[in-house]
Amino acid sequence: MTASDRPIILQALAGTRPSRLPVWFMRQAGRSLPEYRHVRQGVAMLEACLRPELAAEITCQPVRRHGVDAAVFFSDIMVPLAMAGVDVTITSGVGPVFADPVRTADDVDQLVSRRLDDGSAIVEAVRLAVLELGETTPVLGFAGAPFTLAAYLVEGRGSRDHLAARAMMHADPRSWRRLMTWCAELSRTFLELQIEGGARAVQLFDSWAGSLTLADHTAHVAPYSRLALEGVAVPRIHFGTGTGHLLEEMGKGVEAVGIDYRTPLDEAARRLPGKVLQGNIDPARLAAGWEALEAHARDVVERGRAAPAHIVNLGHGVPPTTDPQVLTDLVAWVHEQ
């Protein structure tokens, strides 16, 4: 296969501009699709993620409907924690809830003894998706970044400002280092399982790093994000929300940086010379009517021309209330640019 015959998203991740702009959406496999809601009836989230046939089916649904250029593997950042024996449930309207938050050095000691021993369900799920999609539409793997996992573990559930996690970082640096190392190794294992199944690129998803100062991120978090991606043998994308002040650190050791909707792509390109950029259509525009969405998407595409290559995506995930036809129309529009 020549370089020009490769899937267009892989061409972009290699730093070249393909014949058309590639596009996919974070959370494209999920609640916005009626076919997703149908197959998920009566099945808990974590269970759905660990049923290979069901996870593969959900992974492929948005490709069939929207014609996106990549399928993101259907899973959740909590899955590797659950597979390692951590007692976590995903509660409707609340999100992940942990039975035993990790707050002390003893808690960390107990946690880091856990391992993700059997990843066969993940490998099989990705393999089945790859089997359906073939060579033209790659499957992208993903994992939660170490700080996001650690923040959930310490707080015990989602948090607005992650005070307990940020306090542990400074109050008990040794325990923090051990916790973050464990989270990084778990995330890397989860990515490697998806690659074993056939994923051809991966994304590290950092939901909560935006709560950190640049100094704290640089000293206490960034090294572990790089550890999670170290040795990963496929192109890597690092994405975070509210992380405009952290872009230079997030760009180290990866081929592409996902930019949220707050930072214009031409500004990101200036700050990340030579990096492939992904993003960054504001998810709110999906519900603003086509005229407003098209004008905004055109601005994003034009600003993205400042980067060596641009993968069109949202600046966060697809809202569950999104009209699927809007996404289908947006994909067709992007492909015409």
C-alpha cells in the first residue's frame, strides 16, 4: 500500500494533507444514535463495553450512518480500572462512583498491587470491528490520561475542581508518584490491547488536566502522560479539555494534539509548530442551526490550514441530544472542502 492509498486519517497523522479532510467525532459511538440506544437497552455501560460483539457493533454504528473516516473504539475510561478489580460503577446522571476512594498511602499501596490480567474481551471487540470495517476505515483506540484516572480515584467521583487530588499531589508526593505511575501503566496496557486487536491510532483523553496550573502539570502530571504513551507503536493523539495553557507540554512525544473549542486552531498551530492538529468545532453549534454551524465549521477549517495537517473533530464530545442527521450532514460538508 502506497502512502496515498492509506486511510486519509493515517495520512494526516503522518503529517501530510490527504486529498480530502478527514473527520471523526469524539463520542460518535453513543447516546446520540437511536441504534445505540436500541442495542444498549437493559445493558449496563461497563457490561456493554466488555461484551465483544456488542462493543464492536456500537463501534461500527457511526461509520455506517455518518461516513466518518475513523471508528473510535466503544469503551469508557473506567473500563481498565474495572478490569483491574477496582470497585467502580457508572451511575446515570452522576457518572463514575468508586466504593473506596484512594486517599491515603495505604490506599495507594492496595491499589497498585492490582493488575489488568485478562484483556481478551478488549482484543476481541476491536478485532471484530476491524473485521467489519476493513482497511479503509481505521479503528482508533483510546484511554483516559493518568491525571484524569487519578482524579476520579482520589475524589471518588467526578469533581469540579479536583481539590483532593491536587492536595495529594503536594501533601504526599511519594504516594502521588506511585498512583500516577500505576495509572499510566494501566492506560498503556489498555491502549496496547486495542492495538493488538487492530487499532491503528490511539488517543489519550484528559478530561480534568485543565484544572491544573502549568507548573503543576509540567512537574507532576505531564511525565506520566508521556509514560502512558511511551513505546506505543501507532500514531498518538493527546486531547484535553480546558487545556489551552498546557498545549506545549501536551504536544511532547505525540504526533497530534486535540484542541478543544476554546483555542483557535491557528493559535494552536503557532504554538505547536510541526504538529498535526485535531478539532475543534464547538459541540454547542450542532444545535444552533445549519447556517451557524456551517459558518463556524468553515472558520475552523480555514484556521486549521495553518497546521501541517488537520483532522476535523469537535472540541469535545458529541452531546447526547444531538440530531444524528446534523452529524451526517457535517461529515459530507467537511469532505467537500
